[in-house]
Amino acid sequence: MSTTSTDRWPASALEEVELPPLLAALAAATGDRSLVDGELALDPAVRMLPQGGLSPAQLHTGRQRAAAALARLLDDRSPQPPVPVADLVRYLTGEAAAAEVSLPLFEEELAVGGIDPRAPGWHRDQLDAVRPFSVAVIGAGMSGLLVAHRLRQAGIEVTVLEKNADLGGTWHDNTYPGCRVDVHNHLYSYSFDQRDDWPHHFSTQDVLLDYFRSFAERSGVMAHVRFGTDVRSATFDDDTMRWTLELRTPKGDSTVEVDAVISAVGQLNRPKMPAIEGRDRFAGPSWHSARWDHGVDLRGKRVAVIGTGASALQFVPAISGEVADLVVYQRTPPWLGSTPDYHDDVSAGLQWLLDHVDDLGRWYRVWRLWQTFDGTANATVDPAWPASERSVSAANDRVRQAMTAYLEDQFGDRPDLLAKVVPSYPPSAKRGLRDNGAWARTLKLDHVHLVTDPLREITPTGVVTADGVERPADVIIYGTGFEASKFLTPMQVRGRGGVDLHQRWQGDARAYLGMTVPGFPNFFVMYGPNTNLVVHGSITFFSECQSRYILGCVRLLLEGNWRSIECRSDVHDAFNAWVDEANRSMAWGASSVSSWYKNELGRVAQNWPTTLQEYWTRTLSPNRSDFALGR
Ligand code: NAP
């Protein structure tokens, strides 16, 4: 039997799809468990590889099985006896023991049948709550919209305060050419609001903004967002146990009082401009990547770009075709991970399957989650491994070798460039970036120059490096990242007894589970300290965990008719000691390379140090004894 020659589905479909999730979806849809049996077993050790590392022979068998099942499915769509979802998750995760622990997590992510397992499951009307309860959410980005939706599901009065004129957070701010997400889009989306028609595997900024706008409208959250509303301060009143927020809007200043505050302002929203001598003297236009000046026509211009992080690696290739001359100033090269489909549209064949095989998009999501689920394994320090800036373990060294080979393959014909682009720090010590060849193609262009000499100063007409060479520029673009460790700035937050949160933190932000801080009752943080993900999963997953946990805290308050909930100091401190210890044994904590994962004191204040499973388990519901509750 041919696997592809059919006029019933696009000929290329079965070649273009990742077979493991397709087989799982077909097994679920046809009730045929045998589709995933026997010789198609997956090896978790190679799950990151395309097709989960299935051999050519396995792929052949898998495609034959898929074609037969697809034909049966198209002929007969009557409901079939179900195959337990758990069995299919076990197949996909290929690791029965680990899968057992993670089964509930994956089942939630699947959200088969359009259910929403992470919805609050309670409503304030069912509780014996005697007083009104209102919440202000600060920020209408991915996290803020999500938690507002969850609050509304629980019948809690919520207002979202957004300083911008539109929603979207990072997807509102970053409009630079080439901007797109670098997590598979089936995963970078809400588990309960999945879409089967992502146009790209890694969607562009406009597509993501549309997704979040559409969600805000469909969920009804949009009506509760106050745009153009900048929260200047939040102050807790020890007597009323309520928060007062000072707001600045184009129409004037005002205040609002609420029972609880949720900060959802993100980590990567305050542009970091480099302290380079003479920066203010530059005579031409200049801007940060997150504040792109679309009014300046780059055609024919000499452009200087400072930085080679995630943003620059996206916008440099995108603008290279229009500028006359492009000088890229690199201080530290990034590790690149080969991602051939990074810029690709979802193919017609795959889209056909997504349209015709029930829940395939959901299985795709779980597959993508599983592929990086244990991403920390390759980034964990092996104490027996010789300490160096080369690698932190045998597994980390294997990643180094593979990534070095990729760079050699990309830049082999340009030894001058190759010498500049191979990092001298362990993989995962800084943010690894996706690449489909665009970076090498761009740097090899005749009018593009990669400069690695340190910067000395900026003059009115260009950039001078330490060797005294001035390279003229008409425009300077700063891809220099964000003030990630300055959590919640510039907002002033005063908790119990008027204590200022920033004075308390002294530049070293900490919170329990990234969400609550002793002395700041009824105040919650999303994407707070030590909740950034860098080698696994998707930040939407963490936001869903945080939303559930925060809703759990609100429920505790309402159920017991408490007026305040506040994390205990000993719990907070013990948690942070554990976080620090765990981060020290990760590549980003052990390496001395600078990165935005560390704050100015050198502590890793941004990253979650361990597995997704750990965070999911810890945030399922608040532990009553972790908190002091007050009336
Ligand atoms: P970044 O990763 O912090 O990169 C900043 C770049 O600017 C680095 O190359 C840095 O060099 C350089 N730089 C900073 N100050 C400098 C100075 N004074 N002199 C010379 N070079 C300087 O910032 P980003 O690229 O905006 O990305 C930040 C994060 O945002 C990413 O890691 C990612 O999490 C997120 N992001 C995601 C996407 C996506 O999903 N596709 C896209 C963009 C951003 P050093 O490395 O030497 O410090």
C-alpha cells in the first residue's frame, strides 16, 4: 500500500507531519490502540530529534499505519470505543515511569474535548463569602489577560490596568522586523484556547497580537481593561487591608482601591540602553529594538546594530536586504540551535491533517511540550565533570559539540566569521537561540560586517571601537535587551507598615514561588522572580500554573472570610535558599559569563532552576500553612 498516493489527502501530508502525535491522535479518533504498538516505541533519549528519532523503517511503518487509519477515519466518523488518553500519553512520552508522574500534567495540557481542566472549578457565589472582593491586574499581556479571565470565571470583580493604548504586552511593544515567537506556537498559546490554524510553526508578532486580542474579546476580558492607565504606585492599608493604586492617564491622575493586586508586568518590558560614552551625542535616529521607529526608512542607510541576542538575531536578517551597509557589534556570541522550520509556514499537508484529524493540534502541543520537558537535564552541572567554561557535564558537552558542528557547517566557508561566532561558555549559560541558516546567510553578505572589538564611544556620526576605528552610521539600533532583574520597576509598591518593596529587595528581587512576598498581603506577581524558563516548555504553561495558584489564594481568603493572605517569611526564605542552591548547579548559575538571567549582585534572580513538573506540582494549590491569614 502506498502511504501517500491518495486523492483523499494532500500527497505530502504524511511526510510533513510529526508522526508520533499524528498516530496518537489517530488512535484516539479511531479507537485503534494498535497504531502505536510494538515497533513504533519512542526512545525518550532522542525525543528532541525530528520525528522523535524514529528510524527510517519505523517511519515507513508509521506512515503505512497512519494512511490506513486515516482512510478508515474518513470512511467512518462514527464514535469509536475510546482508547484511554493516558495510554496514548504513555506512548508519546515513551517513558512509563516518568510519564506516570506527569500524566495529570499532560492530560491538562491536552484539554481534549474542549474542556478546561485548569479553570477555577469554583465560583464566589458558591462560597460563603460575606464581603465584596475586587482585584486589580496590572498589565494586559499574556499573563494579565489570562489571570483576569480566571478571576472572571470564579465570579471575582477584576479590572486590568494597562499603561499602553492596546493589549499584548511584549507582543505590543516588539514590532521590529522579523519579530516572532521562538517556542512552537502550538505550545505558546493557552491550553484551553488552542487553535489549529497557526499560519507558522513559530508565529510572527502580528499573529500573536491577533491571538491575544481575539482571546480578550471572546472571553469578555477586553471590557474590563482600562488602557492608557499607568500604575504609579500601590499601597497597602494596614487597617482596611486594602490596596490603593495611584493611576496616571492621559486625562489625569486618579486612584482606585481594591482588595488584591496582581502584577503581570513581565520581566522583559523595560528596554536596557547600554552605558556607552557619547550615546546621547549621536546625530542620527537611534532606537531600542522594543521601541522600533517605523517612521525611519532604512533603505540605503548605513546602520549600526549593537547586540547579538534574541531580538537582533531576528531583526538583523530582516533588515539586511534594504540597508546599504550594516555593522553588527557583537560582545558575546550566542549558541544557535538548528531549527530548519523556524520561518516556515505550516504546510498545506500538515494543515489538512490538523483540519481533519480530531485533536491533532492538541497532540502536537503535548508532543512539543514533551520534547523539551526535561530540558534541564542537558544544563545541569555534574560535580564530577571538570569545572570549566567549556561545559558543565557530559550531556552539556554533547550539546556543545552538536552546536559547534552546526556553526562549523554554517560558517565553514568563512573562517574569519567562524572564529567570531563560536561561544566560549557552556550551552544554556546564556539564552540559546533558534536558527534556520538566516544568521550565517546574513553575516556573509558583502555589505554586512560583524565587529567584535569592544565599543569605546559613540560619536555624532558613528561608532568607535577600542582600536580607535570609527565606522560611520546613519542609524543606530540597540538590540541590547531589557532590565530583566528590575522587577516591577518603576512602580512603587508599599506593603505592611509602609515598607517599600524595592527597598526591601535592594536590587535582589525574591518571592515565594515567584508570586508572593512576606509583608505584602494580597499582592501577587506573575512571571516574577525565578520563574523564567529557558530550556524547556513555554512561559504560557507557567502563567497557567501561576493563575491557578493565585486563584487558590483568593479562594482561601473568601472561603474563610479572611481579609489578608501573606506568605510566611520562613517559607519564603527556605524556598529561596533552595532556588539559589538549585540555580548554582545549572549552567547559567555555574558559568561566570554575564547574562540577563543574573541580577547586579550576580544572583540568578530570573530563572526557574529545575523541572516543569516541579513547578506544576508546587503550584497546584496553595498550602494553607505557608501563609498567615488575617481578619
Ligand atoms: P539580550 O538577549 O539581553 O541581548 C542583548 C545583546 O546586547 C547581547 O548580545 C548583549 O551582549 C548586547 N549588549 C548589551 N549591552 C551591551 C553593551 N553595553 N555593549 C555591547 N553589547 C551589549 O536581549 P534581547 O535580544 O532583546 O532578548 C532578551 C530576551 O527576550 C531573550 O533572551 C528572550 O527571552 C526574549 N526574546 C524572545 C524572542 C522570541 O521569542 N523570539 C525574541 C526576542 C527576545 P552580551 O551578551 O555580551 O551581554
